[in-house]
Amino acid sequence: MLAILQNTPLWVYATLLFLLYCGFKARTPHHESRFALLLTPLVLIAWSLFSLNLNLDPGLSLSCWLCAMLLGAVSAWLIFSRRGVTLDDAETGLIVPGTWKVLMLYLLFFTVNYYFGYQDDVHPEQSSTSHILLLKAVVSGFVCGLIGTRSLKFYWLLRTLQAQRPPLGTR
């Protein structure tokens, strides 16, 4: 176990510390900008698709990824509540109540990527088997759907709240 930690590159620890910082910060009410809400799903989908290994069976890998992403999306829709979310003062972003769920998502995301990265480095012959590649596609799709749908759900809420505000001349 100690060898695993010693051979882990420093940038991985820096990434973990950044995710922990952001996750603990999300325990208190925080601002979510329109830009971040739109960028997060795009980056995750691109990263997730880029990490797929489509050498063995591209159709099966993409199908598993898509099904898992849809399952992650449904889970996010049920897990993340709109309760307590309000427009910020400039009415261009949201103030989201604090929650531990964001920290859990970040740790899940990090753990999944760390595990598969470790497997690729230590057991490359096992990490290229079809069942491991499909597992990676499923896990990657689920996490992508979970985090991406949270952002999209809050983006749609932002648009709804902006549409409900009174016109500028009547305030």
C-alpha cells in the first residue's frame, strides 16, 4: 500500500487536494455561475468519451457508457434538490445551499479515475480485458451522468428563475 502512495505522481495529490477544497467549500452556500453550469457537463462528457477504449467493441462500449450515463442522470435528478436554490444578487447565477453531496461526488470521481489509472499502470494486461474496459465505460458514464445532470438541472432552474423575475421597469 505504501508503494502505491509513494509512486503516485504529485499532480494526483494536488488534484485530490483541490477536489477536497472545492468539496468542503460546497458544504456552505455557494455561487454557481451560468458558465460553470454549462461548462461542467461538456468537459465531463468529452473527458469521459476520450477515456473510453474503443478498440475491442466500440458499439458495446458506447452502449454501456450511454446506459450508465442515463442511470447516473436519473440518479442525479432524484438526489439533488432544487429546494433553497435562489438567484444571486446580479440574477446571473445561483446561490446553492451547502451540502455534503458535492464532496462525495468529487471523491467518487477521483477514486474511480485513480483506481483505473492504477490498474493501467500496475496490471496493464488485466486492464485491457473486455470486462474491465466495459466496467470502466459503465463507471465513467455513471459518474459523468451524475455530475453533468446536476449542473444541467441547476442551469434549467437558473433559466426558470430568470424568466420568473419581474421586468426591469417594474422593480
